[in-house]
Amino acid sequence: MNTVETFIEILKFYKEMGAEFLELKQDDPGLLLNQIHNEIKQCTKCDLHKTKSNYVPGEGSLRPDVFFIGEGPGETEDRFGRPFIGKAGQLLDKIILKMGYTRESVFIGNIIKCRPPNNRTPLKDEVEACIPYLKSQIEVLKPKVLVCLGKVAFDNLMGQSHPISKVRGQRFDYQNIPVIPTFHPSYILHQRSKQEISGAKWKVWEDMQKVLEIIR
Ligand code: URA
């Protein structure tokens, strides 16, 4: 039993003991997110569950200003069941801090919740099987802005296909929630020269300024 489930059981016990003033709210985001994550952890809708070590549902605030969406778990994320905790994640942490947030005050998730073998790009049927979980997470968490990290995140959320360099920093909408696409942190890490690295970092920072403007 996880923390939320334990809490619900304790609440039920007190209600049975006559504490009628205690209410179990069915639309509580913690409760709903917990249900989604429990479903993810039992998912067999595509073959990736066979090769993964851990499901990576996502984590963070239940009422985030920003929901960062990546592609899918890498090796470290697969090992620990947590999103963006490898090298790209360390860079994402820095971006989040620079925006004035912490990992805990935003939400971090992915298009797919299981690591594809050798970190290959997720296949169409894998995305189709998995993306309803992300859409449910968005519906429950109601973030003020969605940040798509890279082409895979943006194209699959929006059902479009564009070079990320063409769309980054522009505002789109998903279910009336502003969407800002930007480069994936791995793209920054894969630049060859220091100049290219700082160029890419600067562009991401420009995009994050737009995110902050929307929130303000
Ligand atoms: N890259 C992603 O897109 N997601 C993660 O969780 C980690 C690395």
C-alpha cells in the first residue's frame, strides 16, 4: 500500500467509527492521480512492459504551474522508476530552479511510461497505447502551462509533425492549456562546441521566459 492508499484506509476507518465530518472527495487530484499511476503500474497495453525494469509514471506537484513533458524514460529513469533523473534530468533541474521553481513544485512526466530498448524513439502503437495516461494526468493536474521537451513530446501531444527548431518558443494550445515547445535537455547536452551548448541553452531560456510570462 502506498502513502495515499494508507491515508484513504485510515480515513475510511475513522468514518466507520462515526467521524462523519471527514469527507472522501472523489475529485481530489491526489486520489485521481494515484488511480492513474496504479493503472500505469499494471499496464500491459504494449510490449514495452516486458523489457522495462520499472514503470515511470511521473512525479511532482498536484497543482503545478508547469507540467514538463519528455519523451520516455532512459536507463537511469528505468532503473529507479522516476522521470528525468539522469544527465538530461540534472540539466532540467537547473532550468526549473532558474525559473524559480523546484522539482517538487512542478510536474515532470513523459509521453510513454516504459523505457524503449536502447532508448529508441517510441513506436506509433506504443505512443497510442500510452498517451491516454498523459492526457488523464493533464486533466487531473490542470497545469497552467505545458512545456514539451523536444519533437517527440510536442508532435505526439499535439498530433502534428514539425521540426522543433521551427516551433520552439511559440505558443500552442492543448485543451485550452498553453503549450510551449522547446529543445529537449539531451539536445543541449549533445551539442559539440561550448558555443553551440550556450546557444541552445539560451534558446531554451528564452522559451522559459515565455512560460513565465504566461503564468504571470
Ligand atoms: N529523457 C526523457 O525524455 N524523459 C526522461 O524521463 C528522461 C530522459
